[in-house]
Amino acid sequence: MDVKHSLAEVVFSVAKECYGVNEDKTAPRDPAAWERFVAWEKLPPFAVARQLGFAPDALATPDGLELEPWVKCEVRPLLDEPLRDPWICRAPTGEYLLCGTEAVVATNGSPDFRNQLRIRLWRSSDCVQWQSLGTVWDIGDPETSRWPQRVANAWTRWSRFDGQGVARGIRMPRLHYLKGTYWLTFSLCEQGSAILRSLTGKSEGPYEHAGLVAGRRPEDLYNESDAPPRKKTTRLTTRSGTPALFEDVDGRVYAVWDEGWIAPMDEDLAALAGPPQLLRVEAESPIGDYPLTCGQRGASLYRIHGKYVLVAEDVNPRLGGNPCHDTFCAVADALMGPYSRRRLLVPHGGIACLFADEEGRWNAACAGHPEDRFARCPNRATIVPLFWDRTLERPYRRLWCVTEAGPVSTLKPVLDASNGQPIEIRDPQVLLASDGNYYVAGTHRKDANGIAGVRLWRSPDLQRWEPVLSPQGDPFLWRVTHSQWAAKLAHHKHLDAPECRQWGAQPFEHNGTFYIPFMTWPLSQTGILRSVSGGPEGPYEETGFVFKDGAPHLFRDEDGQVWIYFCFGPTRLAPLNADLSGFAGELRDVTYLNDHQQGFEGSWILKFAGKYVLFQSDWWGEDKDQQQAASSQGGCSYGFDRYGTYDWMYSVSDHIRGPYGPPRLAVPHGGTCSVFQDKTGQFQASVFCSDSTAPFFCSLGFVPLDIREMNGDIIINVKGNSR
């Protein structure tokens, strides 16, 4: 394989081969290629990347942005048994060694990660097949009660409170190969940590506390007549999680733990040789107070491409407020910093370990946290391929590797039949019209002359889409320069081609005629178009409705009354007159229970079981304020500077004007959507995805929804979302 090709190019070509279909779209053109891809789906992404044989330094642009949107590879568990906080160490022989927080079986049959007394190791030559090396350390072994371990190990024999209750168990063991031998660090209920050294230089040990080994001969270790050890305790730290060891370029070894505390180790690696210091990161908040650390748990440190890379876990309330246990990283030119702003490394990765393979390709070993309902592999070790972004100078996950659970994470966009490419659109609004076709409009690119306008696409089945052309064969059915008010603003700077944009067009059918409400940005000028012919092709004229506000949408209630509502900030709505040319009542904000506004744009109203359901889009996550600021300025957050999610929320009311109840997640990554029933009666949400962890970017997709009435409330979930 030509190593000059990037992984994105290789996966692109292979995926086109694998996903090629016959004209009837029922079978792949190349069954052999399909079988090969099916075989890949059974392997972890790490193994797939190895088979593709990509060159680690061939990437000049962020990987994955050029990929076909449907190219996905889901993470797979390495072992079929519970394991948290996985740690992989590369042996000098080239083998991979794995350890982690194990579980015992609780009295109710569930895995108990709080009372495991042993450390086991696994070995693999390819990170696919793993062989158990058995137990290498057991704090319940009677041998640890013999002299001289008895006094030094006393702290390991007591149960401790770990935040959930009283427990006694090993947490987060980490294996390192330094100074010609193996070292194991572990913590006990996060009430102290220890460091072990292999006496034989082999990964399977036997191991002994480094403080006891220092300055003594291994053959005299168990001589009870020997003098007491020079240290009265085997603790490395007293109130922390497990430290990770890091060897700098000068050979000095450091311990790194929790939020990013660092301290030098002595020459024997038996104890800390100096006071801990905190590795701080550049703050993101406008006043510079948060976050000041890369994360809150499980910090580790690496040197990659001449940079110091700090990695840690933190809980990020994205995906509608779900506690996502994400892996973050920050980089620096010097060991003690200053470190950059932290960036999302592995979504749902939790406490992660970075390691390189024999060709220098970096990967992250991680496991999903059970409290994170969107983690794909909870309590199971897995591997996520990484790459070094040479533009941003930091590691990043490969975008084709899926670490999120749920149907939305592997969603595929629909294609435009006229060019075979995904329909590029934002804010997609869908209508099932009386002619039996589906129509979609929204926010999209300008025409070849840089003029914004309205386009429609049509489909009989939500899969095969084609553009709707005007009677003159123009894909733009209307342009902003055709508006009645544009002439009055012809010299306005915002009507210059690079500035004026059309947002949020919605196809709407009323009394046998097509209407399209729209907004121009940044003028915030709204209007309603009406088809002169009545059909979707137009030509279109304005109804005379002109109002300065956010993107408008239309809703027809069961009594036939058409309402218009505006989508930025609190939803504002009013009834319209019969020809949709003006207001027929007062324009007012909807109200929320406890004045709790659920979103700031992308409103949509649905009536179900006599209840009104108000949807709104909103940014969720630690960087929500920065996300909203970027969005309000027309910026795009899909990339590397933001790690929140642009989700679609919903709330319920008995009245169209409210009050609406507390917000709940409807569609993760949905953005500004619309909800409709397809020809089978199934509710569908149209999505376009606009955040850095979404399955694709600004393309049309559809998500089936499960909407039901329960005890006077409306419950909405993505269909098939089991967790």
C-alpha cells in the first residue's frame, strides 16, 4: 500500500468499494469487498487501522473530515469481562500488557469494582487476542502479613470510605516499564497509593513494594531475621488515586495523579522526592477562572512529537445534560507548562491510557463509565485509534471511530440523487405533502453568484432525494433579491453577496397551496412565500407578511388555525389571518414553569395526545456559553475548539402558549430539527448535526422517534436507544 496516502484517503476508497450497490440498491457490487468489511466490523478499530496500514505522519489535515459520512467503525471490548480504567504498557519485546480495575461478584450478582483485592495482567501480540498471565499481586495474600511487609502493609488491611461507602479494594492499577524492569502502581479505595517493582524484570513478577526492595538483595527479601525496612510504610501517596509514572527525556521519573498533580520520584522510584505541584491549563471562561485543570481524575503524562501531553478525565454535562465521562488533553512545550486549553480527546473515554504501537501510531485504552448512558462500552476495556494533528499540535481521535452509544451515533446521511452526495443543509424542515412526497428545506449554500435563496428537495421514500426545480429549471425557487423590501435596502451593507444569507426555510401546505416562511440574516427580516401555482415548483410570491425577528415556522392546530412562531431566544408566537399575510392576534412569548427556558433557537411545535410539545435546540456541555456565542456570530463549532453538543430538547404543556415543563433530551446532536409522521405513521425527526462529536456534519439525516403518552405526560426517545 502506498504510504503517501492518508488513512482518510484509504478508508474513503475502501468504503466506496465496500458500500457500492447495484442500481436497485439492494446488494453490494462486490460481495468479496462486503465480506471483508463485515469481517472488519468484528475487530476493534485499532486492528482495522493496522490492517489498513496507514502511515502515521501522512496526515496534513484533521483526519476524517474528507471521509464519506457513513464510514464508521465502532469500538469493541477487548475482553468479555468487566474491567475499568484499562492501562496498556508496551513491553520491550513488542507485546502489549493490559491491567485495570477488576470486579468481584456482589451478593446481588452484579459486578463490584470496590472490593477487588488482586491485580491481574493480560498479554497480547496484536491487541486483539489476549492471554491471561494470572494474578501478579493480591493484598489478601497471607504473604503480605509476614515480616517485613506486616508493618509496612498495615494500611492495606483496613477498609476505607470511598465516597460510596466502606470498601477495601484495589483501584486503577498502572503498569510501566522503566529502568530495565516493570513497575506497578495502584491505589486502595483512593485512600492511598503504592508502587511495586518486579524482582525478576518480568511482567508477571514476582512484585514487591519498591520501598522494601530499595537497597536490599532480592534473595534476602523474605529473611525474617533481616533488619526492618528503611521505610515504615509502603504508601506512595496518602489521599489520592493511582499515580502514573512518566520518564522525561533527561531520565528523571515523575508521578502524576488525580487532576494533574506531579512530583519527582527518588532514584529508587520508591518515594516522592519533592512536594507535588499542580499542572494547570489555560482557562476558557471569559474571566479566566475555569477550567484550571485538564480534568478531575486519572491524570497521566506523555511526550509526543516533542510536546508534553497531559490527559485526564472529567464529567462534561453534554448530550442534554447527561454526565459524559470524557477524556481531555492539554499540551505544553515544557514539563511544568504552561499547558494549553484542554480539548476533548476521547468522547466517553473516561480515565484513559495512551500508548504507541511498533510503528509509532498512538492509541487510547479506555472504558465507558456506567453512569454515562451514552458510553458505548461501559465497564469494558477498548482501544480508540488516535492521530497527531500537525496543525493544532495535539492528539485527536480518528473521527471514523465511534465511542458513543445509541442509534444517532452511527446515523448515515441521505443522498441527493442528482449528484450522489449528501444533501448539505442546516435546520432541515420536512413536510409530507398531499401529493405523497416528502419535501425538505432549510439553510443551505448560496447560488453560483453568491446570492442566498430558497431550495427544496423531494423524495417518495425518505431515501431517494432530488432537487425541486422552478418552472425555468432553476434549483433556487426564490432569491432574497426578489423580495418586496430588498429594493429599499439595496445599498444596505448586509445585502452584499458575502453577507446576506437565508435561514430556516420551511415547506408548509395550507388549503392546497405551498407556503415557505423564511428569514434573512443578519437583517433578521422574515417573510412568507406563497406558490402562485399552488405546487412546490412555484413560482413564489410574498404574502405581504414582513416582520423583523428570528427564523419563523408555521404550525396548524387541530381547529385549522395557523400559528407563526419565531425561533431565537424565548419562542414567540401568534395566530395568522386566513391568507397568512399578517397577524390575527397578539405576538407573545411562551411561558415556562419556574421561568426555565429550555433552549435558545430551533423551535418546533407538535401536538400529541392533546398536549403541545415544544422542541428547541441548545448547546450543552462545559463550554456552553462559548458555543452559543460562536453560534450567534454565525460560527461553526464542528472541529477542535469546542466539546459541547448541539442537542434538541423538548417540553410539554396543556396550552400552546404554555407554561411548558422542564426540558428533556429528544435527539442528541439533533440541532434545529422538525418532527413529522411518515407514511407508515412512524414519527421521524430530521437532523443535520453540528457539533464535534456528531456522526456527520451539516447533512440531512432522519431519526425515528418513540413518542408516547404516560400518566398525563409525553415521553420522547430516539427509537432503539436501549441505554
